[in-house]
Amino acid sequence: MSITNGVPAEEITGVTWLKARASVGAGECVEVASLPDGDVAVRNSRHPEGPALIFTRAEMRAFLEGAKGSEFDELAA
């Protein structure tokens, strides 16, 4: 199976989906999974069946560095 952007997340098998510890269990989180080819899948925890967005490690690293640097804080205000 080719794993590309928009693939139903339920079709991504053999991976472990991770949720942030900050999640309080009310379905307000995204979940991420490391894919066999090194990419990272992201899905909405409220709709775990999909679709999933697929990012390269470099794309995920850039996003996380931006989040750690408070570049997106206004979106959660």
C-alpha cells in the first residue's frame, strides 16, 4: 500500500499512534505515528479512521521547532 496524504488512517497498519500527554481525553488532540519509510502520519483523535496527513521528518521537525518557539500560540488563544 502506498501511504500518501489523505489516506484513511485506518488503512495505516502496523504502527503505534501516539497522543500528547497534555491530552485530557476529551478528543481534542492529534495523534502521530512513525511510518516504516521514515515519514510521520498525523490524524485527528476525534476521527481516528482518517484521513491522515503525511509529513517528512524534516517537515515535522520544522513544525515542532515553530511550535516550541511559540510561533503558533495565537491559534490556541
